[in-house]
Amino acid sequence: MSVLTAGPQTSALLTDMYELTMLQASMQSGTAHRRSIFEVFGRRLPAGRRYGVVAGTGRVLELLQDFRFGADQLRFLADRRIVGEDALDYLREYRFTGTVRGYAEGEVYFPGSPLMTVEGTFADAVVLETMILSVLNHDTAVASAASRMSNAAGGRPLAEMGSRRTHEIAAVAAARAAAVAGFTATSNLEAGMAYGIPTLGTSAHSFTLVHDTERQAFEAQVAALGEDTTLLLDTYDVDTALRTAIEVAGTRLGGVRIDSGDLGIQAAEVRAKLDELGAVDTTITVTSDLDEYAIAALAAAPVDSYGVGTRVVTGSGHPTANLVYKLVAREGEPGPDGTAEWVSVAKTSAAKGSRGGRKQAVRVLDSGIATEEAIGIPQLPADLDDGRELLVDLVRDGEIDAAFTGAEGVRRAQERHAASVAELPRTARRLQDGEPALPTVFYTS
Amino acid sequence: MSVLTAGPQTSALLTDMYELTMLQASMQSGTAHRRSIFEVFGRRLPAGRRYGVVAGTGRVLELLQDFRFGADQLRFLADRRIVGEDALDYLREYRFTGTVRGYAEGEVYFPGSPLMTVEGTFADAVVLETMILSVLNHDTAVASAASRMSNAAGGRPLAEMGSRRTHEIAAVAAARAAAVAGFTATSNLEAGMAYGIPTLGTSAHSFTLVHDTERQAFEAQVAALGEDTTLLLDTYDVDTALRTAIEVAGTRLGGVRIDSGDLGIQAAEVRAKLDELGAVDTTITVTSDLDEYAIAALAAAPVDSYGVGTRVVTGSGHPTANLVYKLVAREGEPGPDGTAEWVSVAKTSAAKGSRGGRKQAVRVLDSGIATEEAIGIPQLPADLDDGRELLVDLVRDGEIDAAFTGAEGVRRAQERHAASVAELPRTARRLQDGEPALPTVFYTS
């Protein structure tokens, strides 16, 4: 049983209290049942970033499946008098029956891109706010950083190894988000089990230290894991360790890992010595405090693969994507004929304003290269209609599209990410601070 | 059933793969059963910080209770050939039977402080590495930031409201860590249910927007939640909203919240108008992108309480504590008489070196004010023995001390935090970058 998919559990209280007090108060005024559209978007990218990468969409759908209020939750809400009887009755029966559309997971995005829209009654949609934002803000932050690292690594394999530097369950989501954005493996076993991501890892310094000599440690590792294992060189002295490694494992040793020091210089020295000893196919992995800039700086070094920890799981300086979930449209009072009009709504505060209304989004392409993020409110002009449509159906009348979840969802998101990044102008892959790679243009009609 | 305490689940695969390949290889060489001591410490504090706050200790103990390898986990490990039969047999029976000592949760710490030591066989202790570091690195990062915000807030109440800006389950741990370090409430309902932390929250801008007028929204909220509720003022125009609020709720309105704009100026204007209208007891809460510096800047403003989101759950610029888990001592080969000597061990790389050996730690006090973090390897000189002992028993021979877990653990950690911060010299509470408030002094004997 996985900690992520275990039996009787629910995501329903992973929420800010005000979602439920708003439910209560909207039942009071009768607005709880107004059809509403909430939209997830980011007002801006983190400073200097050229694009962001949507991630977590599949996990939102997985959590939506478990979004139920059980007896324990209802008792807690009643005991603390957070909501009254009518709201408790509503929550007891809660099933999301609305519609969710959004950017496919792995898609790139820009300021104002409508990443996800949730349509249902106000009550149905408001109680999902915190869960949806938590998942998307975290996973998108990690994937957006991971995508830059993938660009910096060129074709070299990248492994996510940051579990120990983030919350123990966030670590699983981080491994998944990094995989969406081009990482080829993770050290996290739960992520391997839950999402089918390849896992890797061999040994730490403690393994060398628990043995009386480095040679004994290497012998034990090769005996247990085979000659194609990766030996860690920098517990004592890298030169000595390298010679011992080849003596113990032979020239068919799989790889060596360097976890400290000046990685570029060390990699060159280690490569020269490995070649001198005849271990020409033994690979070099480096793993010490890497980020996209350090990876780029190693482009000319004879490094075969990278392991990235802290900086990928913490979003390389931007640990949250700052996405918001805003009511953009709702029905008004029904007229004499019983039908209600949709009303676009938005907060009017200058600093935190948002654009009301239902939206359409396409990526405009010119000879296969993206030139514009075009957002129509509610629709785009006819001559823009041949851009690539960005909003896909994720949940239709409560029916979740399972193809976006689980290991299959990750696989599809990886493909989407690779295709979408390939479509961007070359400036998008620059690491230097700059403007978003595409302008977001709003068309109101 | 809580998502955190649900039935058949386990924390065992929340781990880096190499912990298990090291287990496998150490069984090969016979070192798996050597008694070992692993130590958790930080080489340095985040740049400029005066002290850190240990948090997550209680959660480590809670997860340790569930650290079991079930049928699904073992099948995954076998299918992927991560370990062989002998290691699978060992993991099937795995129960931690060793001893854990450490700083009490809520305690402050400095570079080199031995925050936690795990003593058991190499096998028993190595498989816990990732889980322990994930929990402590995350929770300590949040508590260390939260403690600075508590200092900045003086006696004013602080609420944690950052759930939406971090992973959905990390959010629960973040709420808990903030509570340990002086926050008085959280918006996160799961944290309220799991750890007994007071929860709060009333409404967002969407609630105002789903109504035809702001007045109708306020009327509904007051009818549902009572006149002592907190009304959100900045959906349209703060002045108008304030007048409407008092007209609807009367002068006994509980509070108003401002979530955008120049908070200091706005708070002063709102306070003046509330007083003018006779609502002298109506409180003002501010909640827009606060961190410790913004809180300090509002010290002279008529603000009654703060809500902090992003910056507390992401550690105010330092989302991980960068704590490490290192083997510091282990038994050697047994001699002819069958007894084995303890051997201090340490990696000798210059940049990432560590101090081997079992340790004792006391905080030296002078007239009740802390003056030094004294670490003895293995013991302190006799004349330092009257400092405050920092290492407490958390797990003895596999028996977890339940007083450190659950809501009781949080309550004790809050007391420990308050007492330990009070004991620090005044410079420790400065927000400006500087050196650690206490020197860490190592005594070897």
C-alpha cells in the first residue's frame, strides 16, 4: 500500500478554513448554487524567467477523486463549529460534478495564461481552491526549475536526488514534477513505485566509513551490486579512490561519482586517469549542489550525468509558482423566465487585479515556432483560430479523464513538455534573466 | 480518518534508493550489523541568520512508528531488483530497535549543534536517513523563519496562511512548524485536526464577487458567522467597504482584513475611520505578502494581527535547513575477546568535512543568558557540566517517547521554543544579517 494511495483517507481537510466558512455563508445568501468559473493563473513569472511549466495537473485529478468528507472530518468541523448543520449535510454528500479544463500537464505557460478553469456551483468549486493551488504551485515551481536544468544539461541524463531537502511527501511530487520536465531518473523510491519513474542510487560516504578501509567498501559494493555499479570517490582522497576502484572492479566499472570540490577540474582529472587505466567506458556523475547555472558551466567538462538535489526540489530560488485561483465569472439572479445571465467579475484593486470572464487560449505559431500566447475573452478573433489550442478537458461533469493520472499521465506530460519547449523560440532556453519568451495578448470581444 | 494517520500505509519508501543498496552491500561485507551512530547537524545557518529552530522531531517519531516494509513495497523492491533476497528478508522484519537522542523540538540551534543522533546497527540506522532529513530539513526551515516573524510581531498574534503556496501535505507540517515557533493559529484545517492548532479564516474576494453587491456579501457573512467575524475590505474600494461593513455588522464587528496596497498607510486610515464610526474594538488584520521585515515595518501601525503565507511556508528565502545525517562513530572488528571498540569516523573532504565521534551538548548560561553552545567529543570538561543539557532521549531501544508526538508534542515544543528564545542574548532577535548569536565551541577529550 502506498502512502499516496492508501485506503481510507481523504484530501478534503487539506484546505484553508475560509473555503468552508464561505460555503456556509454562501448557503445563507443562496449564492452557493450559482454556477461559477474559477481560473488558475499567474500574474507574472518569477523574475527573469522566460517561461514556466505547468505541473501537478495529474495529481489534482488524483486528489479530486479522494476529495470526500468522512465521519472524522465532519465531526471535527462540527466540534469546532466551523460550519453549521446545512453545510455539514452538503459536505457529507460532496462529490465534484463540475467541469475542469486546463493546459495539459507539461505545457509551458506565460503571465496570464489560464492554466486551469473549474466550472461548477460556487460551493462545488470554492472548496477545491486550496488543494488545487497547493498542488499546482508546488509542482509547477519544481517543473519550471527542472526544465531550465534540462535545457542546460543538453542531452546528458539528469537525476533528481533532492528528497532529503524537502518535506517527505512533497519529495515524491517533486520527483514526479522533475520527471515531467525532462529529468530521466529519481532517487525517490515512492516516486518510482507510484509513477513508474526510473530510480537510481548506489552508496553514500557513510557506506565507505562503516568499513575499515575504502577498498573493503568498494569490494562489498561491487560484490553486491555488480561491476556496473557507481562508486563514490571523494570520502578520503579522489586519486587513491579512483585507483582502488579500478583495481577492485576492473576497467568495466560502470561509473564513478564525485560529490565535492571543483567539479569541472575534478571531472577532467578523473576522466584522464580513467582513460589512462583503460576504463574508457566508466562514466562520471557529479552531484554537489548543482543548479542550472552550475550544470551549464560543466557543459565542456567530461561529465556523463548530473544528480541535482536541493535546487530542483526548491524551485531554484522560486519554491512556489505564485499561481492564484480567482472567480472570473458567475451567474446572476435568474430573470422572470428563470434563466440567469453569466456575469464576468474581477477584483478591482490595482496591484492584484485580474481579468474577469471565460477564456479561450491558443499558442500562435509561425513556421512551427511559437510567437504569441493569445487569450480570448471569451473568444479569439477568427483569424487566430488556427493556433494550437491549449485548453483540454480534464474533468467533464465530474468524470475525471484517467489518461492524465498515474504513470500514464506522467508519460504524456513528459511528451507535452518536450514538444512545447521545442516549439519555443531559442531565446526561451537562455538561462540569463530576461522577459517572458512570448508576449501574452488578450483579445476581448 | 486523517490523510496523515490513515490505516494501512507506511513511510518506508519515502527514501532515496541508495539507503537500500547500501543495506544490501553492507550485508555482503558483514558491516550491516556494526553498531553505528549517525548524527544530524547543520554545517552553517542560512547566511545572516542568528539562530535556527529545531522542528519536526515529533513528526520523525510519528513516521518512525509507521516505518514498515509491507507486501507492496517488498514486491516493488524485488521486481526492480533493487535489493536481493537477504535484504528483503531483513526489511520484511524491520522494526527500529535502536536509540534516538536529540535536541527537544522547539530548541534553538547553531552551526555544528548535534540536533539528533541515531544509534543502532548500520542497517537499522542507514535506512532512516532520508525520512529523518526530509522531515527535519523542511520543518526546521519553516520554524526558523517563523521564529523571526514571531520576534518581529512582538506580542501581536500571527496566523499561518500559506497552505496554497506549498505542497498540500507539506502545508500541514508547515502549519505545525509555524505553531512551534510562536504562530498562534493556522488556516489549515488538517493541522487543526491532527495537532490541535487553532484554525481561522472567514472569506476571500471570490465570496464578495459571487454576490451581486458587496453589501449582500457582508450581510450573508455576518448572518452566517456572527458579528464578530472578520470582513475583507479590499475587493473594490476600502473606504466604501469599511462604511458598508459597519452599517451591516454594527460597531461590534469583530475585525476587518486588508489584503493589498500599502498596509501601513491603509491600516492607519482604516483605524481612524473605525474609531470615528465608534467601532473602537474592531480589529485590523493584514495579510499581503508579509515576511519578518514587512511585519517589523508595521510595528508602529495600528495592526492587531498578521496573516503570513508564502514567506513562512517557504522559509523566508531558505526553504530547506541543509541539515545532513552523517556516520560519526561505529564499532570496529571484534577483538579476540569478542568485544569491539568504537571508532570515530568522518569524511575528510575539506569543503564538506564533519566531526566524528559521539557528542555531548550543553548551552552555557551566564545569569540566565546563553553565552555558548558547548559540544564535547565525547564529553565536556567537568567545569562546563552545569550548562543546560540539550540532548534528550526520544527513542530508547525502539520505544518511542509519545510525549514528543501529536498535539502534546506540539504544545511542549511551543514551550521549549519560547523558553529557549527568551534565554538568548538580545542580538539574537535582530533581523539584520549577522553572525550566529552564540559561538559553537567543540571540546575534545
